[in-house]
Amino acid sequence: MPEPKAPDASRRSERSRRAIFDAALALVSETGYAKTTVEGIAARAGVGKQTIYRWWPSKAAVLLDAFLDLAARAAEEAGATGGRTELPDTGDLAADLRLVLRATVDELNNPLYDAPTRALAAEGSTDPELGARFTTALLEPQLQVFGRRIEAAQAAGQADPAVDPRLATELLVGPLHHRWLHRTGPLDHAYADALVEHALRGLTPRP
Amino acid sequence: MPEPKAPDASRRSERSRRAIFDAALALVSETGYAKTTVEGIAARAGVGKQTIYRWWPSKAAVLLDAFLDLAARAAEEAGATGGRTELPDTGDLAADLRLVLRATVDELNNPLYDAPTRALAAEGSTDPELGARFTTALLEPQLQVFGRRIEAAQAAGQADPAVDPRLATELLVGPLHHRWLHRTGPLDHAYADALVEHALRGLTPRP
Amino acid sequence: MPEPKAPDASRRSERSRRAIFDAALALVSETGYAKTTVEGIAARAGVGKQTIYRWWPSKAAVLLDAFLDLAARAAEEAGATGGRTELPDTGDLAADLRLVLRATVDELNNPLYDAPTRALAAEGSTDPELGARFTTALLEPQLQVFGRRIEAAQAAGQADPAVDPRLATELLVGPLHHRWLHRTGPLDHAYADALVEHALRGLTPRP
Amino acid sequence: MPEPKAPDASRRSERSRRAIFDAALALVSETGYAKTTVEGIAARAGVGKQTIYRWWPSKAAVLLDAFLDLAARAAEEAGATGGRTELPDTGDLAADLRLVLRATVDELNNPLYDAPTRALAAEGSTDPELGARFTTALLEPQLQVFGRRIEAAQAAGQADPAVDPRLATELLVGPLHHRWLHRTGPLDHAYADALVEHALRGLTPRP
DNA sequence: AAGTAACCGAGACGGTACGTCTCGTCTTCTA
DNA sequence: TAGAAGACGAGACGTACCGTCTCGGTTACTT
């Protein structure tokens, strides 16, 4: 297979990479994903179009990397050292989950994150390649934070050990994302709290 | 305001409408939503482009109507007369939910439905106008089937009356859609069953 | 052979055709042929690029048609009715040829004609397809004016009947074009006169 | 004036120069001038692009030098020592001219020479700078061969001393080039012979 | 039956963006 | 320190569609 000849990454211009990320995020925030064009990103970044096409296959891929970079920088800023963000473990599972789910709600309501995330989720749901990258790089880490906390809870006897931690995670995150994506109702802290409560207690009436 | 002049719906060609729906669904199935163009639909349907633009504002809108039409025809075929599809009430809430959730899984796994649904969900998450139509016309009816069954369960003492039926619905449907949309795991009957079980019983360990 | 589908010439926009011609000639005059781009012509003409590519295969083809149109209009203006331009026949062959050759010199020295003609001759010498069109449509008619006058001269006993009229024509026009194309010397009326004289009398010394 | 910094010619790599010439001529022969690119020449020659741009201003300039080099080598091979090629002087002007004009015809018909010459003539007719170099270095020496022979003929009384030798030269070469460039008729020995005859005798009928 | 509206298939139009190609410059690494 | 390698900013290429705008040619309602 005569692979179309890969460019030499070691000679890549960091300056251009940064400029492209900044331009991409700015344009998506300002004019929306659909109206953002590769041509526009290149122009705004002061970069040739080919410099974008050399390193990314599509504008969605550019935006995904730009967003990952943004998230990484934000995380680094928050977590001082580049360590992994972790869900707190105060011993009170419900309280801990509420805290993080509320934070997730806030993030999804932040227009700065909302627009690119929507666009990426949308594009990813159609383009499997991108969807995989989106899931692995952006979504999965978030989910596994929940997963680990729930495993800890199971070990501590705070959660039913028979439940698949992954399913438990989805029981919390799934409804949240559903409401966010389809705008089927208010997305606020109250909703996050209620979600935690009923995911833990179930729908069956207690005696 | 000189409203851009509405066409006379009574003189509309049913023949063309059908041909457009068929062409749209076929093209999306065959080549994917992104590669489907209004021009292509018109050509395949043997129709002028203007005939599409006269009645729909975008290809997404065409596809949504085409899909609604498809669903309506499928429902009519299944439900004999055009009555409203309803979730069965055998008295066993868990069994009833399992049944429908399994059916939903089958539907989402059916490539004939998968492609258009993904495309519409994607487009709708970006375009609020379309998203609203998508939600109201396609999603909401499905959700309310669950809602009504849960309300009945609450009335019969099979479900905690303190839970918002809408939240309960999302607790079941949200994780399912999440896994489907992001392809984060296998989407099968076992998953549907586990979902029902844990949504009902909760994550908290039982004594 | 799946001919790429010809556009319907009867629906062609005369307005656009004219605008394209004007823009093409203006740009070539102002900035030169090499710096003239299809994109630039389209922009200047207020026309979509596709409208150019729909009707012409290359910018050279556009310019050729534009130039032919210009020549046709100039001829019509000069010759009152659209009759064919003809070399005068005063009975004095040398005088008649001088007249026309001087006119040719003036034309080649006119920067308005010079730039496009050079460009077309250049492009045509490389692209055989275009070269053929250039020759047939632009060059040949000019040459045949000479050809006919020489035939008349032969009939009237003013010219050697043994000479191929085509060769005779080239004996007059060839040197002129050569000097023009390669700028190997001054191109003026004196040169035209000398050319006529020696083409008629030959290089051999007269007794 | 800060002359853009001239490279040190003494350190120039002869190896690269040769490789560039070979690559340029090969590519023009194989794929045509238009499809030949500086990038392609550099790649084929195993040379950096900058090495070309350091020494030549354009691909036409490269090709011109490559062609001059080719011609020089061919001449050296033919003329044993590097002496100047000269038109023979057998005393019979017509015969001598026929001989050289026939040779010119053969050269113009040789596809190895035809393609680059056409390209250079074309480019030169548009780009005055290059045109001047083309004329001086390639065309002029050829023309002056004729010029000198004609002067000799005049001195020997074989040619009208009143005729400008330059014009006489053009009377022979101009028609030939014209027919070659515009492909307006067959270019063969018969044409060369006829050209010589009528250039010498003129078009006027002899008593 | 003639007249008249408007929908229809068709497709040319002015545009925008695409993804590719080549230009001529600039930078980095190697011999 | 010249040269190979090739990334870069720039921008034209030719293509694909967009959404609008005429064009006749059918219908289907007036008069």
C-alpha cells in the first residue's frame, strides 16, 4: 500500500498548530460549527489551507483536537500538576455524585463548551472514525471517573456489587446527556440531584 | 410583511412528495446522510430542485418528514388501524418495560432506521429549529408511551409515586440512547434487561 | 461514450457571456495573460466560476472567443454591414500589399491587440486543440485575404502563376510575424514596404 | 540597493546542474512543458527545490539553459571541435540555402527539439525577459549564419546588394517558422526548396 | 371551450467552500 | 556551509452543491 506519504511531524510548526486551534475555537464560538469553514480557520490563523489538510482530515478533526487541547489546558490549570482529575471520595457516595453531576450540568450549560461539544457529538454520531476518537479521547475519561468511584463504593459496601459499574455510570450520565442533547427539559442542579437520588434508590417503592 | 408567498398545498403533487421521500431514504441508506444532497434527491426522484425547496427548507427537513412518513406507515401496518401505539400493561412493570426496551434496541440496531435517526439526531442537536421538530414529532411520542405506563404503575403501587415520570423515563431511555449514540458498548437485549432491573431497584445495596 | 452532458445553449445568458468577454480582455490588457486567472475573470464579470467552466474548457479558450468577438465587432464597425473584409484591388499589387501589411504592422503594434494575440499564439503553439481554433478562426481568414489578392494578381499577369498563393502569402506574413513574435528588429511601415518589395522582386540581383 | 544576495557561483555543484538539466529535458519530453513543475524537476534530479531557485528565476529559464546546453553538446559532437557552426559556401547560393533550410525543417520536425522549442518560444513571446534570452542565445546565432552567407553572396554578386541581409534572412526563416508554429501546412523539404526558390526569384513574373 | 393561474421538470445562474496543486520562501538537519 | 529535504503562507485550480431564478409544459380551476 503506497501510503500517501506522511509528513514529518518533528518539523511541524507549533506556532501554526496553536494558531489553528485558537482560530477554530473562536470561529465555532462566534459563528457556529456549521458556518465555520476550513478556509475561514486558515485565514483567521494566518495559515495556508494545506497546513491544515496536511495534519487533519476534516474540520471536525481539527475542532476535536482543538477542544482536547483546550480541555487539557483547563485541566492542567485546575489540577496544578498534570495529574489525572479524580472524583472526590468523602465516603458519602450520593454527595460525591451530586457534586460531579452538578459540575457536568454547569459545563454543558456553558456556551463556550456547549457549541463545540454539540458539534462534535453530532459529527461523531455520523462519522464513525471521528466518533471513536471523540468517545475515547473526550467521553471515556469522563465516564471512567464515575466508574472508579462506583467501584470504590462497591468495595466499601455503599453500592450493590452486582451492578456493572459501566451500566451504573450510564444510568447517571445517560439521562443527563439525553436531556442536554434533545433539550427535552430543564438542565439544572435540581435535575442532577434528582438523578442521583433515583439512580441510587431505584424506581421501586420502598416499604 | 410580504410573507414570501406560500404555495398552494391543495395543488401539491402527491406523486412527487412520495418520490422525494423514497429517494431521500434510499440515498441516506445507500450513501449516508453527509453525501446525500438535495440535488441528488431531486435527480433520483425525477423532480425539479425547486419542488423540494418549495416545500422544505433543508435536506434535514425532507429527511425528517420522510422518516416520519416511514414510521407512520410502519406503525399503521403493525397496528392494523391507525390507532395510537401503546405500551402493554400486563401488571408486571418490569416485564412490560423489558419488552419495549428490547424493541427499542432492535430498532436502533436496524440499519434501515439507524442511519436516518443518527443523522437527524446529529442535525437536530445543532439546528435548534429542526431539533425541536425532531423531538416533538419523533422522540416525544416515544417517551410519553413510557411516561403513561409509569404513571399507571404509580397508580397501581408498582412504582414510587414520588418519582417524576419524566425522569423515570429518561432513566431508562437515556442510557440506551447514550450507548447507541456513542457506541460505548454492546447494545443488546441483555443490556435492556439490566437497565430495567437497575433502574427499578437502584444502585444501593438491598439488605 | 458518456459525453459529459452538454449544457443547453439556448438558455445561455447573453449578459454573462458579454461580461466575461469584457472582463477577460480588460484583465489581459491590464495585468497580462499569465496573471489573469479564471477566478479573476469571474469576479470581475460578476459571474460564478462555473458559468465560465460550463462553456469553456480553459482561460485560453475564453480569451480566444473574447478576442474573436472583439475582432468581429471591430470588423462590423469598420465594414458597415457584416460583409467580408477584402483586400483592395487597385490594379497595383505592390501598393495594395503595402497598404495591408502596414495595417497589419499597426495592429501588431497596438498594445490592445498585442497582448491577447501573443498570449493566444503562445498558448496555441503548445496546446494543439487551441492552436487549431486559433489558426482557423483568427489567422486563416487573414491569410486568405492575401491569398485571394495574389490569385487575382496571377490572373491579371501581375504575379508569377507558378507560385503557390499560400507560399506567397507566407513569404509576406511570415517574416512580419517572426519579427513581431521574437522582437528581432523594429516593426514599422518601412519594414512592411521593404518586405513587399523584396518578396515581389526576390533577392536575386536584376540585370 | 541590497541585491538579494548572489550565491557563490564558484561553489556551485556541477553534479546538481547536470542532473537538473537532464531532469528538465526528460520531463518536458515525457509529459509536456505545461505539466512539468519545478517541484517535479527537483524531485527527479534528486535536488532540493532551493537549489533550483537559487540559480534560476523560473522553470522556463531552467529549460532554456538545459536546451542551450543540449544544443551546445550536440554541436560539439557534430563539429568535432567547439568551433562555430557555419553555413557552407559552395558558390551556389540556392543550393546552400536549400541545404540548411532542409536541416532546419528536420530539426523542427524532430519531437525531441520540437516540444522544448515550442514551449520556449511560447513563454518567450509573453515574458519579454525570457524572450530576449531566447532570441539572443538560441535564435540569433542561427539567423546570423544565414546573414553571413547572404552577405558573402552579395559580395560575390549572387545576391542583390541593396537588400538588408537581415530582411533576407527573415524572408527565408520567417515563413518556415510561421508554418511550424501555426501548423498551417506541411513542413517538408519540398516546402524548404520552394521557399528558397521564390525568396530568391520573387513573386513577380519573369519575362 | 377559452383563459388563466400555479405547480411541475429542468437546469442555468451567482455564489461558497471544497480538497488538491504548485509556487517561491524559510527552516532544519546532514555531509 | 552548501545542499537535500520538506514544511510553510499563499492562492488558483476545477468540482460539487447551494438556494434562486427563469423557462416551457402540463393540470385543474375559472369564466
